[in-house]
Amino acid sequence: MILTVTPRVNRGGMVMMDIDQQVAEPETTTTSSINSPTIQQREITSSVAVADGETIALGGLFSNQITKSKSGIPLLQDIPYLGNLFTDTSDSISRDELMVLITPHVVESMQKARAITDELRRKLPEVEPVFEQKG
């Protein structure tokens, strides 16, 4: 997934964002005999306005996939009428939905930047190593 966000802040503190979401997935090629995957790409572009600290939810990239598989004992599965006794078939359906939650924060001072960083560290201790890296 690729997520590109271009924010702009107006004088009133509203945050305008141009958001581009892309999801690419390999699929089996059905249009030729070449044994290489076809890349299916889905993309959605949005422009939103949100107040400082408010959360917006973006959705809309859905995917439904139906998979059918068949396996069995070689040769026996090919016997007409009796082959089904030696064959196992299965069908599966999967649905993917991409939802993105974005909460912009307008940072006007060093104190607010520290407060936001401390809040992020408290809520997501898994990201602590990122803050310890020196660039």
C-alpha cells in the first residue's frame, strides 16, 4: 500500500489534505499463456478538510476474492463418475477493506511538539525505537 498525504494549514487552523491511496496485488494471468502475475492496482484520491486534532476515516478500497481449489489422488480422480470419491474440492471467499484513520495536529510551538511526541510514545510504546534513532 502507498499512502501519500499533502497537508496545508489555513489561518483558522483547519487542515486541508490531498490524499492518494494505492493498493497493488498480484493476480494469476488469465489472458495469456505466460506464467507471470498480473498486477491489479486500485487507487482512490480524496481532498478533505478537518480541524486540528479531529480524526477522519477514509475507506473505499474493497476487494472480493473467490478461490476454488481441487486436489485428489492422481489417476483415480480422473475416473468418470467415481473420480469424485477420490477428489477434494474447496471454495473460499475473502473480502478486504482498506480503512485509513488520520488525525492531523497543527504544531505551533516546540512545547506542543513535545506534548504530541510524548502522547504518541505513551499510546504506542512499540514505536519508541524510532524516537531513539539519531538521524
